[in-house]
Amino acid sequence: MSRLKVAVVGAGIYGINHIRAYKHNERAELTSVCELDPKIRERIGAEYGVRTYALVEDMLKNEELDAVSIATPDGFHAAPAILAIMSGKNVLIEKPLATTLADARSIISAAVKYGVRVAVDYHKRWDPAAIQIRNALREPASGRPVRGYMNMDDIIDVPSKWFTWSGNSSPVHFLGTHCYDQIRWFMGCEVTEVFAVGTKQLLKSMGIDTYDTVQAFLLMENGCWWTVETGWIYPSGFSKNNDGRTQILCENALFRSDSQNRGVEIYDGVKCHTPNSYFMQESKAGPFGFGIEPINDFVRCLLSGEPFIADASDGLEAEKIAEAVHKSLETGAKVKIERES
Ligand SMILES: NC(=O)c1ccc[n+]([C@@H]2O[C@H](COP(=O)([O-])OP(=O)(O)OC[C@H]3O[C@@H](n4cnc5c(N)ncnc54)[C@H](O)[C@@H]3O)[C@@H](O)[C@H]2O)c1
């Protein structure tokens, strides 16, 4: 097999990136897209010359596919993913793998039963700045990591205007899982204990039953404590849709990374914009950047048999942390994460 036949489920804000990546990947043939919204379906069919479906079942019955991307809303990954898995397709699931441990485990059990591979799109693992820090952390000269800080925040438009499903997710699932995954990947070990505090006020007053912000404290197996702040209420006028910072203190080194200002500032007379030049760019050859690379890597790893950079077990670990954070928010107590054999 030198070219994969692929499809995408969910063609909203992020699914479009899967569609564009596959469309420009010489080793993939995008045959079809499944999308509930008829207007989006019509537009995608016309713009990308693909067959479109309203139901995953119909697409899986009618199309010969090797792999399927799942880019449905956070809490709605499991159903289409499991249908694709049950018909023998490899799947790439947008982060988070799921918003419950039960869903995450069902996806993994189905993949084991039907002998297919599952990757999770934790695209921060492809960010050049994150790769540089991870490599430097592995240098013995850096010494033992002692303390870490990470924040990821979105402007309030994201939960209030972009999505209809924000009350079904949370800053912990939508943003926190990105952080938890990146921290596990930086540290090369697991989280053992979690404590979290948060507020539910502003979004709730707007009819969206989810957290405004959450501060979580994670203890890692290597003894390093992390503070992770995630939130969904940055002001609309912020210079970018999202903000993010990382700081890691080791015994002999300090690492800092700013994902908000990546060095480009654009002033348009109203405000300063700070686009992330490394995330997604267009060239003659198509889209590129660390938002696109995980999708191309999925194709590459399926064709070569190489392990995925982030797979379903990584998705499960991030979900375990997310669920522990939510449990701590609800109980006000520390929550231990037991290791499974
Ligand atoms: N928006 C972002 O910045 C971003 C970034 C990275 C990852 N993601 C992840 O990508 C996923 C999708 O997010 P989004 O921003 O594209 O949301 P979205 O609401 O813009 O798009 C989701 C799309 O899925 C469709 N859909 C829902 N259920 C379906 C089903 N069963 N079959 C077919 N289509 C279905 C909806 O009609 C909608 O068009 C989420 O898990 C999100 O966390 C989003």
C-alpha cells in the first residue's frame, strides 16, 4: 500500500485542517467527508471534490477506506471512532481522546479487538519550541526538573461564540489535556497526584455550564510539581485567540517558552495581532506547520509501520489526569492517580 484512502468525520473549525492536510498529501487520497451540517457538507463537497455523507455508518458502508480522522466536538469522539474501528479503519482522533475515562477505554478496547491503530492529535508535540525544550530536558547537564508552570487560555469567544457544545466540555478537556500531554512528554513520566481549584461564574451567567478557569497542581513520578492554569475567559480584544506559557526549573537549567508571542507582531490600527507563525502556514505545496504535521505523520506512520508520536494510550493518560482534576474540583480534595498494570 503506497497511498492511503482516507476520510474525515466532522468538518468544523478544526476538521477543515484534516481535510486540507490530506488533500495536499501525495500519500493520501481524501475520498469522503462526513458532516452533520448540510450547509457545510455542500460547501466541502464542492470545494474539495469529495463525496459527502451525513451519517458515519453510510460513509463506512459505501467507501473503501484505510483510515479516518475524527474531528467531532470533544464529547462526541467515541461513537464515530468506534464505528470506524469496528469496520477495520485506523483512526486519528482530535484531542482530547474523549471527555470520560469510560469513552477513552471503549475506544482502546475496540481498537485492540479489531486490530487497528489509533493516534491522537496532540499537535503541541510537533511545536519546534516544545521539541527543543524536550530535547534539552533530556541532557544530563540540565539536572533534575524541580518545578514547572504551564498556562493555556482562550478568549471568551471560543466557548461562547465558536462552539455550541462548550457546556459539554471544559477548559480542562479542551486546553488542559494539551498541557497534561505535553508535561508527560516533557518529563518522561506520569502524574501521581492532582489538586485543583477553579471558578464557575462568568460562563455560567451566560448559560454555559462550565469552568471559567482552573488551576491544577500535578505531582509527577520524578518528584517535580507542576502548576497548570487553563481558562476560557480571556478578553475578546486579546492579541491572539489563545495564550500560553511554559516555564521549567531544573537543578541546573531554566526553560521558558512563550506560545502567545512567537516573534511576529501585526498592528492594524485597532490592535496588535500576534499570530503563531509555526502553527499553520500556506505554501505552494499546501498547508504546513505543527498544526498540519501530526496529520501527515499519521499517514507516514501507517504506511511505514512506525509507532505514532501520540497514540491512544497517551490520550488515555491525559484523560485520567483530566478526570482527576475534575474530581478534585468537585471534592476539594487531592486525588491520586493509580498506575494500572
Ligand atoms: N477549534 C480549535 O482551535 C481546535 C484546535 C485543536 C483541536 N480541536 C479539536 O477538534 C475537535 C473539533 O473541534 P472544532 O473546533 O472543529 O469544533 P466545531 O464545532 O467547529 O466542529 C465540529 C463539527 O463536527 C460536526 N459533527 C458533530 N457530530 C458529528 C457526527 N456524529 N458526524 C459528523 N459530523 C459531526 C459538527 O456539525 C461540526 O461541524 C474537538 O475535539 C476540538 O477539541 C479544536
